[in-house]
Amino acid sequence: EKVPLLKAQPKQLSLGVKIAFGVGDVGPFMTGFIYTLFLQAYFLEVARIGPFWTGTLLVIAQAWDAITDPIIGKLSDSTVSTKGRRRPWLLYGSVPLGLSFFLLFWSPPFIGTSLRVAWHLTVLLLYNLMVTIVTVPYHALVPDLTPHYDERTTLTMYRECFAIFASIAGGVAFAVVIEAFDTYDTSYAVGGAVFAVVTVVTPLVTYLFTKERAVALDNDAIRQQNATWNAFLRSFMWDMRSTFQNRPFVYVMFVYLGGWIAVNLTSNNLLLWSKYVLRREHAFSQIVLVLQVAAGCAIIGWTLLSKRIGKRQTYLIGATIYLFASAGLVYPDEDTSLVVVFIIAGFLGIGAGAAYLLPWSMLPDVIEFDELRTGSRREGIFFSMFVFLQKVGLAAGIALSGYAIGFAGYQAPPLDDDRPEGTLPYQPESALWALRILSGPVPAMLIVVSLVAAYWYPITRGVHKKLLAQLEKHKHTAQEAAEANGEH
């Protein structure tokens, strides 16, 4: 039983579809950005679980994601529904995602450290699972919406532009909320509640106003693969082995992983860097604003450039800009002019725009290479691996930072100094240097890894055009063979 999934989309997607798709990432990306900027500080200075447990919780969460992300991707590929393979996941996952985000920034009062650690671990695992349930099918919509090389970059640009400007609003607004209440406990809980609502609403916009293009799926084969747990497990293990035998995917995986961890390491430490290295915590929201506005504007420029010179070359330029800008974060101190800091942040944003945009627009092209090689379309598996890498980047930044600054002698502010006026809590010079190195030189080294992988990435526009032609030829051959067999 081979049936088209839904009505086919035209070559050029309508503006409404692009906007509806882009809006879907507003809530998840906004809350993910808040997670990146504030979770480390929240665990250290509000929940007060210490640097060791801050890092360890994130390591455990990544082990959990290593299991759940590819399974959700496989289940997404195997979904049989008149609503499509991906969209039902957005419908049913958005409310639990919002609730788990709220709980992430709420600590039950009057419990000891051990119970606080257990609570935050449980909530972190729940939140990561719900992020997977919503974002893996959401990202896998891109090749289901359009098969065209440049249109995928445009679609990704819409998503990233909405996400970047949402992160500006989220990062700045969350910082304002933190300062609006008498205690940090109340501030973080209120901020979590407000942005939980946004997280619920925006994926539903994508669900309501997009449709997956017609794809011939063998639904009988899908049902047979999932008829028993053993059959599902065999199919799943084959998918995982085959994924890592896809050479272009391995290259683009390292492109994304190096760039994403680099961006997140800088972001994770930006609040503490502003507070203790610059000694100007008030400037934090301004730095974030400059960085994200620059990234959002740069994404449009990178999209236009990639249509002229290709995705790989565009990424090489953008990542190189980020490399030099991140190295510059070693030098500022409390005597440095904020103008200099804003210039560095601006160049960081320009480079980060390429890291946000290009790997996600490369990934759908890898899927056509995989289809030609295996005969199957497995968007869910591939995008689940990217969502897993996305969460590895978020968690690795916080975990590495927590361990490193703890080893360097970081001191949490005392309970009676949560709202310091005039002077900030003392940090040893070793902790200040740890924050400098984690914000600049370490991300720069990761960018080098990303650049090497991008240099060797093989799928250009010409290669992708040939892939589509070969796929079309194989489909015609298979259709002719099926018709011939039917005549006999």
C-alpha cells in the first residue's frame, strides 16, 4: 500500500508557509537560549547545587538523550497518519514541553541539597525528552516541505531569523524579569512561567498552517517493521549503523558539533564573564542584544551569499569570523570600554549566524544522498541526530564550564549577598582566567575542527542536482518495473 502523504507543495513555497514554519521554532529556541544563558547561573547561585553537580546533571542528561533522540526520530519516520509523519508530534508535545520548562527554573522550597539535585535531574530529563518530541519532527519537516536545494536554505533562514529575534526578546526579557523581583527564586519561577506559554503556542502555529508534501511511502512495510518490538529494534539498529556510514553526514555532523559547542560555550559563560571579568553585570543584556541582532541580520546575508557561492564556502567565511572574534574575549577586563566589548560581540554574532544557519540547510541534502544509497527516506533519524548534537552543545558548554570553574576555585555568593549592591562577591584570579579561556580560546579551537570538516564536505549545488536526477531516474525505473510485473 503506497500512498501519497498529503497534497504536494509547489517548487516555491508560499510566504505564509515559510512564516508558519519559522514561527514554530520561536518558543523552543527562545527557551533553549534562556537555558543556555541562565541555567548554569541558576544551578550555581539560586538552586545552589554546586559546580560538580551542575556539570554532572548535564552529563547524565546527555546519556539519556543518546537513547531517546534517535528513538523519537525513528518513531517519527514510522508514523502513519493522515496529518502527516511530523505534525502530530507538534500537536501532542507542545503542552508538556512548556510545563517542563517552567519546572526547570523552579526549586521546591525547604529541601536539602540531595533532594534538590534529584529534583533538578528529574526535571532536566523530562525537559530534554519533550524538546526531542517536539523539535526532532519539527526540524525533519524541512525536506518534507520542499525538495529544492536553495529553497531549503531559504526555509532554514526563516526559521533561524524567527529564532534569533525570539532569542533576543527572550534573553533580554528574562534578564529584566530576574531583576524585577525581590528574590531570585521568584524571578526565575516567574520567567519560567511566562516563557513556558510561548513554548506551547508557537509549535501549534506550524502544525495548523503547514502541510507535508506528497511522499510515496510504503505504509504496509512501515507497519510490518513496527509490528513487534524486536522488528522495530532490528530496523532501528540498522538505521543507526547506516547513518554513520554516510560520509557527507559525518562531515556535516562535525561541522555542526564544532560550531554549536563553540557558540554555546561562549553563551554559557557570558553572564558570569560580564559579572566577574568585566565587573559590569548590568551590561550583560546589552551584550546579548548586540550579539543576537548581529546574528539575525547576518543570517539574511549568509543566505544570499550561499545562493551565489554555495553553502560550504559561506560557512567557511562565517566560521572564520567567529574564530577571530572569540579569541578576542581573552583580553577585556573591568577597564575595557564597553564599545570595544560591543564590537567583539557584533563580530561574534555575525559568525554565529553562519553556525546557526548553514549546517541545518546542509543536512536535508545529505538525506537525498542517503536515499540514493539505501532506498529509504529517513529524515527523522538524521534530524534526531542533529537535535541530539544540539543538546550536546547546550549541555557540554554548561558541564565543561561547571567542572572547569569549580576546579579553578569559583565561589558562589553567600546567601545574604544574593542582591549585592556596590560590590560583587570575590572570585580568585584562577576563576577569572577560567571564564576568559572558556569564553574565547576553547570555542576558537572547536571552530577549527568545524572548519576542517566543512572544507571536506562534498555536496555542492552541482552534486545535489545530480543526486536528484539519479533519484528521479531510479524512481522511474522502479515504477516501470512494477508496471511490467503488474501486466504479467
